[in-house]
Amino acid sequence: MKLEEVSTVTSKGQVTIPKKIRSFLKIKEKDKLKFTIDLSTKRVYLTNDNQVNICPLCEGEKVVDLNQPCFICCEEGRIDLEINPYSIFRIWFEKYLVSITYIQTNANGTLQPKVEVLSPNYREETLRKAAGILALWLLNQSSFEKKLITNIEGINELEEQLPYFKQLVEKIINEGEINEL
């Protein structure tokens, strides 16, 4: 699904961001906007820089599941998805009793990665959403992708599956759909 809006540039180079776009990006007064240029496609991407670091599990609330502490952001409400998540797995286990399992399955001749998040303290729905977030987080780590790609058989199949898996995880995060994972 695409959301496209048109706006006119003024003589001073200013543009009004259409209301639908502001709503989608949760842009409010004084927010900082980030413009990213993809030189290969000559496209510009706009993100609300204030929203980028909000924890996708607790949505900045620091708690999930009837006041259980959010383990993804370690109860901070914000998280830097650019850091390597491996660096905080130990904290998740020691402080929140959350364990992570990463496996690869070979379904229908294609290699499919799967992340499981397990804990006795959180609801299954929350753990599935956390698994989706973590999967996307791991896939966004270039070192993880390089290590994964160089150390497994069936690389062509994996490369074909990565865009699908990223799309599926984004759907889970955005729409809360957990049936496909």
C-alpha cells in the first residue's frame, strides 16, 4: 500500500507537509525531520527523527502486558536500533528472564530465518511481536547479514527470502498481525 500526497514548493524552497503524511509520521510542531537520499534510486525518504528511537514494543511507555517492564528498551522507552542487539541479550535474560532463539528452517526448498523470544513473564502475543521486532533489528545489522550470508549454505535462497521476511516483520510491527510468523 502506498500513500502519496502532492505539495508545492514556494519561492523560498519551503513545502507544507500534507496532513495525511504528518499524521502517518506523527509529526508535530518542533519535531526534527530526517531526509535520507538513496543515490542509486534518486529517491528521498522522510522520517520523523523524534519517533525513530521510540521503542516499537512498548511505544515509549516503558511497560507492556499490564505493567510488566519492557525488555526491548530496558524500560527506557527509547532504543537505538543501530546498535547490535547481541550486546543486550544478556541483560534481557538476567533482568527480565527473556531468552532469544534464532533458527533457520528449510521450508519448501528455501531457507527461512526464524526468531523466537521466550519468557514466562510475558504474554505470547507480546513475545511474538518482540520476535518480529528483533528479527527486523537483526536483519538491519549489516554485520549480522554478512556473517549469516557467508556462513550458510543456500545463499541464493536466503537473499531471495530477506526482502519477504523484512516485509513480514514490518507488517507484524505495524498491524499486529502474528499469524504468518
